[in-house]
Amino acid sequence: MASLCKNCGAKVVFDPASKMLVCDFCGSRFSPEEVEAEDKAHVLDKEAVSMKHIFGSSDEKLLNCYVYTCNSCGGEIIINGTEASTKCIYCGNSAVVFSRISREKRPDVIMPFAITKERALELIHEKLDKGMFIPKEIKNFKAEHIRGIYIPYWIVNADHANAVVVKGTVRNGRNSKTVYHGRAGRLKINELPLDASKLLSDESSMRLEPFNFNELREFDEDYLTGFYSNVSDINFDDLRQVVYKRADEFFGQCAMADAPSASSKEIISSKPHTTIDYKSMRYAMLPAWFVTYTHNGKHNTILVNGQTGKIVCGVPWNKALFNTLMVTTAIATTTLYTFVLYYLLPAVLSSKNSKSGNLIALLILLAVSLISTGISKLKKTTRSIELTQAQGIFNFVKKRQ
Amino acid sequence: MRIGILIFALILAAALGFGTSISIWASKLKKSNDIGGSAGNVTNFSKGADFMVSMDRLSSKEYKDFSQQHEILLPPQSEPGASEPVHRIK
């Protein structure tokens, strides 16, 4: 149910640019706290009707869907069971479904959208235009769906203790030596946001970080108007797994940074313990724009942090350009290196000094290192594209009518 | 001998040349096409670790026992059921 304008009774929607509720009809503006939807309390306990009840279906996939009636046109809106707000597919009315935000699941805080849909698209185009390997057709893409979605998050404080051994390599002139450093201590984690929607992968939602939590506001349903949202559907096991994993990573980062001048550092032993402060957890709605487009028959979803405007996506690249540049550079550098080595090697090989062997070993090591660095970066880019093209994230957006 | 050196130089140069090329262009590709690929790091959510034990250049025996010997236990707390939907504990 949408909140109505106090002056003319038409629907009001949240405008990220002014951070106010704006009446489409008379243009009046109100702060969300000002607008009191009289029947909010009444609908809080209203029971949703399941698809099973409507259609007599026993298909488990449909059990979590609910049917609501649009306040404006009377049409039925069928939405996913974990959604809290949606728009009417018939008249476009911003219908906030209060019944899915039960008292138990009502969010504590919300980060209102600060980036408008137009600004989100502008930011995406600005970013894509700078991409050297981004094909022209992607730079000029036409968005199929643009959805402003409030993603449910749990904001968690935790305490992590660990005792780790960092293995590293120390070079002394031509020699290198493996060293081991021990670090044991505690790490306090404050306000770690954890995506509470099973539909969205943690890997994708983590990339939207960081958010500035100073701008969090007390939850008010009116902020949802004009946007979509989901509600938390994870259990404590899901939550703990993510907190433990991230806490362990953070402690590892600190321990490796603290280990004295060594290269190729890695943690080879640890004894982690993490406790979550379950009493201080906050249930928050954080904003993101989901923009989808199709390229070569594949759906791509670009994410935009609705507060900071951070763009998150992996973009398919112009393979012909990349391969041409790769091959040309490889041929040019190989020719250059061949000349240098052809004149350098006889002197190095005829020398009885042990330095000559070391130099060749060093060059082989350098080649291996360069190749593995390149492959690792290619893999990261490919992974990012896979996330952008994942069916799960596309479905997350597509389900909104 | 000269031919041998030329072949060796060519193989080594090819490896170095391919390595240089892939490393340059893969970095450029990542910068161009992997947009916003980073997640928040420790500085976003913590003031850093407070190390109570800090030992450098451990011997082989020391490093094998370090994690066990210096394990830090946190006060036990009651944990909500694993399959229970997440909610704030009152």
C-alpha cells in the first residue's frame, strides 16, 4: 500500500535526489517521517495468501509466492515470498506491501537511495566509456530492466581471536630464505554488513561495499515507495559462516601486514575463534540499482551502490583488440629480448662465476612470474564477468515486474 | 654453439616476451573491464588487530606448535540454532 499525499490524496513516492516523498499529482513534498499511513498498523498483521491457496498448486517452488491487490487499480500483484515491496504490474502504482514486514522482521534501519535512476545510468556510461577493451555496442547499451532494490543486510559486530603462522621469503643479496612469523591476538569487527538474501550471492553483494553507515536512518516504510525490496531469509548458520570467513580473512590481512619485510607471504597455520554480538545486530535495508542488458544472447547485470554510486560489474571484452595487442607486444618484446640475450648469453655462459647460473635462473623465474601474474588477472576479470552474467543475479532482478 | 645459444635465447625471450605481454594487457584489461571488483577490507570494519604475541623468525619446532600454544579462547556464549532464521537476540 502506498502512502498518500496529505494535500490531494494521490500516491507519493520517495525521491532520492531530494530525499523527500513527492506527490506525483500536486508536487507536494514531505519527509517520510511526516507521512502517517493510517492503516500501516492494520496491515502489519495481515496474512498473505499463498499461491497454493489461490491455484491449489502443491509445487514447492510456488509456495513462497503471495498475491496482493493493488490499492489503485484493484489488480492482483503476485510477488516473490521474500519481497517486501513492489510496483503494480498493471498501473505502475508504487505498492508497499506492509504485510510482509512483520513485527519480527521489520528492519531497524534503512539507507535511503541517494542516487537517482538517471544518475546511476550516467555513472555507468561514464565508467564504460573509459574502458579500453569494452566493445562499442556495450558502451551504448540499452538497459532492459533498471530496478532500485533495497537489499536486506544484517549489520554485525564480532570479536575474532586467532594465532597464526605467516610463512614468507626473505632475500639477502642472491640468497633467499623461508622464514616463519607468529602472531596471536584479537580483532574487533564493527558494523560488518552481511547480505541477508539467499537470492543474491555474497560475492556480488560484498562488491557493493563500502557503505557509509553515518547516513542510516530509522526504518520507515515510506522510504520503500517506488523501489523494490527483499526481506531477510537467511538462518544463523548462513550468517555465522560468512562472519567467520570474513573475520578470518581480516585477521590474516593484519598478520601478514605486520610480519616484517618478507615476500610471498601466506598463512600456513591458524586457530580461529569468533563470537558474534547477537544483541547488537541491526537489520538494515541498503540501496542498490540493478541494471540489466543483453550482449551476445547473455544477460548482464550491472550493480550500482545506491548510496555511493560505486559501479560493480565485469564487462565482456573486445577479444579481437585484446588478442591483436597481446600478439603484437609478444612478438615485439620477444624479438628485442632475443637480440639482447643472443649477445648477452655467450658472455654469461662462458663465465665460470656462479652469477651466470643465477642470472639465467632469475630470468626464468621472471618469465614464470610475469605469466602467472597475467593469468591471475585474466582469471579475476573472467570471474567478475561470470558474476555479472550469473543467472541468479538476473533472476533477482527479473522477478520484479 | 652459436645455433644452440640462439635457440636458447629464443626460447627464453619467447617466455619473457609472452610474460611481459600478458602481464601488461591483462592488467589493462582488468582495469578496463573489471569494474568495482573489490570488497571492503579490514580498514573499513576494524581498527586493526591487537597482537598479544608477536614472534619473528620462528624455528621449525616453534612454528609447528605456535598456533596450538598461543590459541586465544573467547568467552563462551549461547549460540542460536543453526537453522533458525536470523533475528536479533533480546
